[in-house]
Amino acid sequence: ITVLWRHLMHSSKPPMFIALDLEMEQPSNEILSVGICLFDEYQLEESKNFYITPTEPVSEFIQNLTGIKDTDFDFTKSRTVCYAEMSSWVQEQIDRHIGRKYFREAVTWGTGDVPLLRADMRKHCTNFEWLSQRFTDTKTLYLFDKYTSGKSLASKTSLNTAMASFGIVPTGTAHNSMYDAINTAKVFRTIICNQSEVKHRIKQLATIV
């Protein structure tokens, strides 16, 4: 968080972050869609949902949960092609913002998405230089923010709960990878602003004491 504060406070051009979210088949954990949102401290820049051609039909349970259906996929495209198109799109967005710091450490809700995505892309020989193996877990940051704000840690820690606690209006529907990525970005930005304010107040108190 200290590194993020430093960039946010001193960079002439706001740094760009990337939030992502996955929807997967169960119990195989095969990735069905990847939602990506590029953003900075002020606004959401670009977002898109990428469907990754599955090797098995989408189960009824996942269809009901996520709304993803077999008709959403272009079965003429292999998983390798799907990932290549996704990586090209991300790189295009990065290249459009010349001179801005870009964090390869994805912003996620939970700890499982980045390792799973990188492993599947590696399996399909796809370039993923835009995505570091490190990531920022917004769920952990949310718990940290609750603790430093004197709030109880006993309540649920879902993405919807986090948004409600901050008064954030959700974009879209839950269990849609693009919308979940967008909403994760919203929570992340709110937490960074909150912690920056806490740090500012501590400095003010130090000058008084």
C-alpha cells in the first residue's frame, strides 16, 4: 500500500491499474470468461469481457449462476486464440497511454484468479507479459481498512458487502466477470483513498503533538 500511496501522491500522470475477475466451470475450475478493467485513481478507463472457449459444455449450475451459455462462445477459436486476443487488447490499452506507469500486479477480489489464469495461459503457450505473478488482493485490503477504521471483522467479506459498506453503487450484475472486475476496481480505489486520508490525518496529528 505504501508503494501505491507514493505513486498516487507524486506522479504527474496517474498510474494505471488492471482489475480482473474469472468465471469458471465447476468442479473442473476451467476458465470460461475473464473480465478486465483498466483504471486509475480518477476513473475507469476501459473494460471488456473475454469468453474463453471451453473444452466441455457449460453446466446448468454455472449457466444459472453466471448467465454464461454455450452460445456465448465462438467454437471456431481455440483457447490459445482467445487468450492471444485478450493479451493483444490489454497491450493496446497500455500502449494508448504513453508515459503512464502501469502496474502489472492485477487487482483482484481473493487470491485464486491470477495463479489460475497464468497457469492456463502458460498451458496454451500464450504471451502474458502484461500480467505479473504478484497481485493485490482487494479482499485483504478491505479487511485491513475495516480494522484500521475500528469496524468489526465479524461480518461477511463478499464484494457486494464491501460495496454496500462504502455506499458504492454496483455496476451490472454479480458473477459476470467484467462487472465483478469493475466493482473490484471501485472498492480498491475507495480503500486507497481511505488509507491516504488516514495517513494525512496521522501527519496532521504529529505536527500538533
